[in-house]
Amino acid sequence: MKPVSSKPVSAQVLDAAIAWQLCLDCGNGSAVEQAEFTKWYSANDEHARAWLQLGMLDHRFSTASVPARNALLKARTGVQERVRKIGSGLASVALACGLALFAGKNYLPVDYWMADQRTATGEQRQLRLADGTLLNLNTHSAVDVRFDDTTRRIILQEGEIMVETGHGDPRPFIVQTRDGSLRALGTRFMVKREDDGTRLSVLQSRVEAHPENSVELTVYNEGQQVLMHRDRLGQMLAVSPGADAWTRGMLVLDNVRLADMVSELNRYQRGHLGVDPEVADLRITGSFPLNNIELALNALIPTLPVQIQQRTPWWVTVSPKPLAN
């Protein structure tokens, strides 16, 4: 049997381990961050394995890397550059050992940890910016605020936000993501980073969308949404009723697949929340609390033929209800 430390870990998990190491190395982690690290480490054997492997690999570079890391940790941009270099170096060594490591630019946890403002999993926060803009951060979200003499810019590094722009400021207001830019035209709107693009939902007035690698500019009106890719804009759709209910701590659904509901709830808690394929296509309508996932899941039992199976505090599955004898 191979030793535990030699088993492969996913690139995303190793990314998270690298980000945690840099965060803890900074020496200014809050008690909340320390508790989050402990929960992350304990949630899955792969997390502990990645942490062990990272420590073993990082030891090989300790003589050369510590002075550079200490210097670079003094600035956020230095930290990001260091992570890219560490990631490349670790990947080279790990690949030689047969490991699957470091995903590259598509997902850099350090962008989340070093952001100006961020929320933990299950946390939501409301901010009032200097220009009067109201900014809501959803679960596990991170933004950088970059206001200067000519532009008001929010960089969405991770997660989802709702923006209600302040009035009376002539500077353009832009939300930037890896997929492009969204310019507010006096409005209230939501922006969410998804695996395959950035979703814009316009709740009031209008927003102009500009994909990163396209000359296309399209204005979307109140009640419209679109998935913006780096090279194009997707099909225009209607904003679903209650789309902004998360800002009030609720999940509002209208005839939605159970699998989609469970996937959304999973964003608000750590660990695994899954659904058995046998009941995945059941439909659900209703309002559910986001600050109490257990209560939200138990609310399914009276209306659907399902049961909630909890193997561990970190592994919960919605499965078919056993047939009565």
C-alpha cells in the first residue's frame, strides 16, 4: 500500500492549501480564519493529505524561498506573484512525483484571501462605499475596491455581489471580473462568478456588458440577465422571481429541480451536501432560510418523498424516502 502522502490530490485542493499556508504565514490571521482553517483541514482526508504534501515540498525550497516570501508578503501584489511562482515550482516537483497539482490562473485562492473585502462560507455582509454605493457580498465572496479620480471600479474576485450605485457621482461605475466588465447606468444589479462565466442580473435600470476578448457591447435592461463569457455574451434570459432574496437571508424557488436547490444550499455550508440521482429531478417551490441549512433541508420532508442522511457533520445527502412496509 502506498503511504498516504503519496496519493494524488486535486489541483483545487492544493490551491487551497497554498492559500492557507500564505494566509497563516502572514501572521495576522483572525480567530475566525484560524477556525476556518481547522474546519477545512478536518473536513476531508484529501485536505490533510494536501497540507502534508505541501509541507514536504515546500521544505525542499525553504532555503531559497523564505527570504523571498518574507519580502513579498509585505505587499498584496507581491503575495499574488509569489503564489504564482510557488505554484509553478510545486507543480514541477509534484508532477515528477506523479501528483496532479496547481490549476494556474483559472482559480487562485490568494485573490480571495488578499481581497479588500471578503465573506466566509455562509457569511453575508453589506458595505456602504465612499460614493454612497451599497454593496452586498454573498457567501464566500471577495472584492477589491479601486476608486480613483476617473473611475469607480469593483473587482469581483470570487462569489456574488449585489450593487446599488450611489447617485451624484459623475465617474463611471464598473464591476470587473475575469470575463469582462459591466458598467452601471444608474442602477441596481447582481454579479455572480460561475465556473463558465460571469452572470449579470439587472434588477433596476440598465447595465452595459463588455466581454474581455470581444468588441461586443450590449446594454441589458431591468428584469434581464445574461451569462458573460470572455469572448461572447450568452442568451438573454429573464431574472427569476426572488433572485435577490439572498440579500435578506432567504432562498426563493419556483418549480426548481431538487438537485439545483441542493447545489445552491451547498454554497452556504462547508463540506459535502449532495442529492441521490433517484430524487434529483423532483421539483420544489418555496422559501428556505440560508442561515440554517438543516432547517431548510428538513422543510423538504413534508412535501417530497425524501429523507436527510447525515453520515458526518460534513457529509449530508438528500436521498429517497424508504417505502413503507
